[in-house]
Amino acid sequence: MEIVETINEVRERLARARVQGRVGLVPTMGALHAGHASLIEAARRACDTVVVSIFVNPTQFGPNEDFDRYPRDLRADADICERLGVDLVFAPSTREMYPRVNRTWVEVEKLSEPLCGARRPGHFRGVATVCTKLFNIVQPDVAYFGQKDAQQAIIIRRIVADLNLPLEIIVCPIVREPDGLAISSRNQYLDAAQRREATRLYQALSAARRRFADGVRQTEALIATMREVLSQSPALRVEYVEIVDAETLEPVASIERPALVALAVHAGSTRLIDNTILDLNDPTASV
């Protein structure tokens, strides 16, 4: 496995690899965990060359968010990548990715505005721009993202479709702890009490799924069920609980086609997100 830090090195290494077959990219911000591992494993099964990018992207953090304290341990991340059979780790500096004041941005209208976009202005502009840059640098045949960041995945798919980018986007299922908590790099910020209470996100989604399986289709009732579960913990502060169309992210009053159930909750200073899909064709599926 190689670790490279410059765009020129990536392009040089992959010019040779691309001749040999399919190139897969797993974009990350490091602090790798089992969720990232599932993406890497999916790429390893399907691709001849697997590239993992590790870059804490400053343009997707707001002024009062956790950019400075976001966990960074390239050596530990590289060890995980090597164990999983990654061929190339691209770990650029901020100067390498943004060598001058950035004047060009990728923005996806409508899809970037609801849910997390409404609470984190500019976040998805930063995500969309850095992912487009990575696609241009690596030029993968396929890129892998996690369902936990559902809105991000929907936005990335729309970028690829609208800009006619020659790659496939694969979205892999959420990886959870045994008690249901979605695995996230930010979980390490939680103290023991907050960690226990954080399982209520999964419990809320599961409660909504059970009511949906029982035939409830009105989103107002499903949202009320989730809020009731979350309200049982005074340690949690709900940012939003919403049900939207799984393609357009527009609110729906009744579920007639696949819908994204998404929530964001604060445990202390840590912001947690989770989601599930409700689909009439699979009403009893687990979260």
C-alpha cells in the first residue's frame, strides 16, 4: 500500500492502475471505523484498485463546528487501510486541495436546503465541491458512500447525474453497534451517560418502522411516535425529525413511495444523525 499526499502522485500511480482494471474510491475524513471498513470491503470485492482518500475538508464545517477537534490519526487510519487491502491512500494537505482562495463551488439546488442543510449553511456546498474535486483527481469507475449520511449520498448521486460524470455511486448500508447506535467518528465525543442515551435515535426509528409495518402511512403520526421516544431522555436535544421523499427530499404528508426518515439530535455538544427508508414494497425491513 502506498500513501501519497499530492494530486500529481495520485494521477501518476493511477494512470498505471487504470489500465489493469476497475478503480474504486472511498472518500473519508479519516478516523476510520467499521462503517468505513464496510465501504472499503465493498470496493475491494468489486474493484481491481482501491483508493481511500483521507482529508478533513474545512469547507464543509461551519464557524462554530468541530473542525479543529475532529479526530486525526493518519497512522492508525493507514494501518486499517493496509489490513483491508487498500492499494492507495490519498492524504492531501489543505494547501494541496485548496492552493488559493476558492472561487469555484459546486452547489445542488433544493437537495441541499432541507434537513441538515437548513441547520448547517454551506455544509453541502463544501461536501459537493470536495467530492467533485476528488472525482476529478482520482477519476474512479465507482465511488462508495454510506447510507448514514443519506442526504449527502442523494446529493452526490445528483451531481454525478447532472454533470454526466463517468462513474457509479454505490451507497452501502448503515453499520450499527450491537445496541443499534449508528457507528460514527463523532461517537467518541460522547461520555458514558450520553452514549447510553444516544441509543434512543435507533429506538425512535425502530418505533416508526413498527408503526409503518402495522399500516400507519401518515407522516405526522410517525413523527409523533419518534418524538415521544426521544422525549424520554432529557439529555437529548432534538434538532429535527422529518420524513421526506427519498429522491427529492420534499416533505410528504403520507407515504406512497419510498420515504427517508431522518433525525438529528444533540447529546451535549455532539450532533448525531440517523435515518431509515420506509418503502411500501418492504414495510417490515429493519432499520
